[in-house]
Amino acid sequence: MRLARIKGEAGASAVYHCISRTVAGEKLLDAACREKLADLLMALSAFTGLEVITYCMMPNHFHLLIRVPEAREIPDAELLERAEGFYGKKGILSTLAREGMTRQGRIDAQVRQTLLGRMGDLSVFMKEFKQRFSRWFNRHAERFGTLWAERFKSVLVEDIAGALRTVASYIDLNPVRAGLAEDPKDYRHCGYAAAVAGGNGRVRRGLMGFLAGRTWAEAAAEYRTALLLRSAESGHSSKRALDPATIRRLLGEGGRLSPGQVLRLRVRHLSDGVVLGSRDFVDGVFERYRQRFGPRRRSGARPIRAVPLPGLMALRDLRVDVVG
């Protein structure tokens, strides 16, 4: 029996790094598919109210950094606007909601509950996202059957600047690690590239939420430096970045490396660590889910072995293939 997913406190804001892969890891997602995934993500985000911080759509998997906001009462007028934006004005739920507003000045309770049941929940969001894309993909590719290999993985991330910067950078550097681009701004299927291009205010707001810059220009310069795109020290230095083989060798030798260098590799804690954040944050989640763990385990926070990510700990103590 599958265990229920570890989540943030009920009703409170929480951030998740979500990952899902195609069947057998096949590279089924061409450029048109990745564009469709990004478009659907933005539309579903606007409808549900979940915030997209960044994302990356790859040929055989995707990464999302999503914030589930604090629960709040949604007025009927806003609920109708969201429904029409996502389903269209002629959609069944949109039509029923508008009829209720016209007839009695409010949306019928059953319709309202149906709409609210699709908002504010990560699992519902991911199910809708993957199912809607699967239906489109099977029509697009003239195929049938399962597209996704497994239920999605998620890591609960502490909603603080350091943790968000680390995970967002890791996600936006995916195409660099895979050799698909030297600079993620040139990989149009990631959040950073979308924000740089200027057509996606939703992702710009997501990235600016953890950056110090007051304007996008200031925030973009800060984030670009954090990504360490071109060098070992700065996003604007002429010194070339270390290659992955050198980074692995230096890690093995106990060398001093920056977080930006390490994020050019696959770091399992960022996708398999279950919970990521400060010691207090991870221990707090551990205490809420204490019944999941054996009686001999006394604390939750575990160090991220062999990887210099200062201030961050995980719930799982990963020992094998920590970086790849």
C-alpha cells in the first residue's frame, strides 16, 4: 500500500519540488510537447491559484517548483473568472457557475464545491496536469496507453530564500546538465528562459519572490549570478565553468566547491530527499509524521553528504549515488 505523501501543514503555505518521468524514460516529449506542457502549467496555475516559481520541461521528464498558498475564502466572482479562464465561457462548470450568479447572485453550492475541490491541493493539481497533457499527447501522437511511468515524486521545500534559490537553480540548470544548452536562457522550455523572454509575468513573480531585487532587471542579474552560468565564481566572469567530470573528481577529493558548481550535477537530495530545508524545518516535519518512522530514529534532519549546500538538510539520509 502506498503511503500518503508528506505535505506541509494543512491550510498553510507550502512549496514542493515535483518530478515526473515518461514510461521507461523514453524521450517522447519533443519541442511542441514541452511547449504544450508549459502552456498547460500556466493555465492550470491561474485556475487553481497554485503559484509556479519555476519549471523545466525535458524530453523525458519535467520538474516543477510549486507553491501552494495559504488557504483563503474565494469570492464567487473570482471563482467564476477563474473557471471561465480555464474551461472557457462555454464550459459546463463555467456555464453552471454563471447561471447561478445570474439567477440568484451566487454560484450554486454543489458547483462551487466542485470548483473548489480542484483548487489548492498539490495532488489534485498534478493529477489534472498529467492527465490533461496525456490526453492531448495521445491525440497529438496518435497513440494510446500510459504516458507517465509512476506517480509524481515531490520534495517539501522550506519556503525561505536559500532553499528556494538552490532548488530553482537546480531545476533551471537541467538543460545544462543534460547538454541541451550551455545557458538556460537559451532553453525555452524552462522557467528562467520564459522569464528572461518577458512573456511570462507569472514566472517572473515566482522567481522574484525569493530574490532581493526590487525590479526584474535587478532580480534577473542576481539570479543569473546564482546560476553561475559561465564561470566558477560569477555569472559575469570570463573564466569557464568546471566540467562535470572535474566537479565529481574534486568532490571525491574533498575539494572546496561552490553550490553553483555542484548544481551542475544531479543531486539526489533535491529530488529524493522528501523534505529539504533548515534543521528546524526538517525536524518539525519529522515530528508531524513521527508514526512513519521506526522507534529508534530520534530526529529528522540528515546532512546532505558530500555536497556543499550550506544550511540545507534533508529528511532522507541518502548514501548511494548522491551526485551523478
